[in-house]
Amino acid sequence: MASLTIPSNYEIKDKEGKELIRLKAAFSGQKGWIYDEFGNKLQNIINSRGNDAVFYQLLKQLYDCKPTYIYDTVSRGTEEITMPYLCIIGTATPSCLKPIVTKNGGVFDDGMFPRISFIVPPKGSYKTQLAPNEKYIVPDQITQTLIKWHYRLGIPECRIVNTQEQEELLKQALGSGKKKHNHNLPLYDIQKGNLPQQEVKMPDDVFKALEAYNTEIIRIANDSANNLDDRFKSAYNRLPEKALRIAALLASLDNNEQMDMRHWGRGQQIAEQLRRDYHELIAQLYGNESPSSYGAIEDLIVKYLARKQPGVYVKPRELFENVRPLKEIGTPEIRKMCNELVDADPKNYLREGTGKDVAFALKAGAKK
């Protein structure tokens, strides 16, 4: 990420080939990585004592979006990466993750898993529908929008200089006896400017919504009645930040860096889905241990509400009577969890009445 080695045949590349290399050099500190079977890679970096062990620390540090990352190397001395960024999309099975997780400590306590956004289908679910028997084409509306966004965000200035030619020009300008040829220089030198930055503006109403969500998520995580241990608390604490990052991306793509409640609402909705998926992950990793019961019970409530028409209210007593697993926790606890569901995600859920007469429903257009 700190630098890019320019191929020795750079000079004979065509114009398009040279430009591709130049752009890779311009964005050498910002990488996207699609990694199939990423669970195996996690096993290697967690159990390793070599370069992979350093990579484990790097993954956590890059998540925090520091402006620079500095490290020492044996051959090149100190390296500095400006505006480092690494986005990984990986796949893994629960069975592949089990060898690296323990109930207390490890990838949970050190913040590794809480930094990852897991998408976890429910256990036992599957799809039988095949992809259409036709050529897959990404619509121009999507590709052109992303291309325009890319150029609007800005591309750093970047030049690839042939060091031998540069030295020869200096020799001609200063005279043959003024400068000796340096044989230790690499063939090419990359001269790169700063990565352009675009500021996303967050209005007061979005900030207040962020505060409210942050307060409610922390309260749920630390409520002893929910029986959430440290595996959950560390992940819950990062949900508001993840929601805000998603909202900022949407605001930049959709509205020229002007964030509004639409972007925040979508960010919070995705964060809540990530919260449910995290509970599903723990349930699949640890079987039927009690800490996963909160997420499982919440899922039962959401699925029952989703079977109703939007705006059709359901009282906790109805949930108690019609969802067999909920009979074990009782109506008061169901009422409490429904209230928490609305408090955490008011964009998708409705509440009317108070006390024992309170009832709940899905909003029209809510993601089921």
C-alpha cells in the first residue's frame, strides 16, 4: 500500500496500459479486496507469528481511518501511507470461523469481529432460484453514476519518472563532471500528490438522530435483563458509527456531500440489519447458548410483525399467544423488547398506546 513497483517494460506499454499503471500508483494507499474463503485467511493471520500477524494489527488500525500510517521496514526504512484505506469483501462459513473464536476473549475482546460487518443468512435457509440464462450486464445508470462519483471525488496528481532519463538530463544541464550516475536508484520514481478530500456536512437533525440511536443502543447493550455479554457489547458500540459511515457514503453519492435524514434513516436501517445478523452469527457459532437468545427473540417478533399488513398493530399478548418460543419469556418481557425495537429503529416500526395497552406495527415500506 505504501508504494507500487513500476514494471520494467513500462516504456513499451501503450497509452492505455501506461495510464492504468499510473492510476494504480496514484491510489496505491487505497485498496479494495475481494477474498473468497476469507475465513481461512483469518485463521492464518490470527495463528501466525510472521507477516500475517502484522496484517492482523493492520486490519484493525486501518478501520479507524487515521490520516497516516507509518511503519518501519528492514530494506526501505520508514514507510508512510497517506490516507490509507482498505475495504475487504470476503466470504466464510461459520464452521471456518469456529477455530478462531472463544467465548471470552480473542477476536471479540480485541475488537476484530466488532469492526467487521457480517451478513449472515438464517441457519437452514436456502435459495433454489438460479440466475437467469442470459448475459449479465450492469445497467449504464449504475456504472455511469459510479464513474461520475469517482471523478467528482478527485484523483491525486501522479507522475512516473524514468530516473535514468532524469539523471541524463541533469548531466546535460550541469555538465558531465558535475554529477555521478547513481546506480542504486530504481528505474522509475513515483511522484504523487495528496489524495483529494470531500467534506460531508451533517445537519443538526441528523446529529440528534445519531445521538438518540447511540444512547438507545448503549442502553440495550448494558441492560442486564438482555443478557448480552462482551461479545455483543463491543459490536453494539460500533453500530452508530457504522450507520453514520453508510449515511456519509450515501450522501456523497446521492447529494453532493449534503447529508439529510433520508441518508441517516437508510444507514440506521442497515445497521439494525447488521445487529440482527451479528446475533445470528453468534447463535451459529455457539449453538443455543443463552446470550444469543435476545437476537433470536427479536427476530421472532420482527417475523411475526412482517406477516401483518403495514400499519396493522399487534399487542404483546398476541405475540405471546401465537409465537410458541415467546411463551417462555412472558408478555412483560415481550412488551419491553418491542419498545426497544421501536426506540432503536423508529423509521421502520410504529407504536401506539402506552403501558399494557401498547401495540406495535411495521411502517409502510419497511424492510421486512
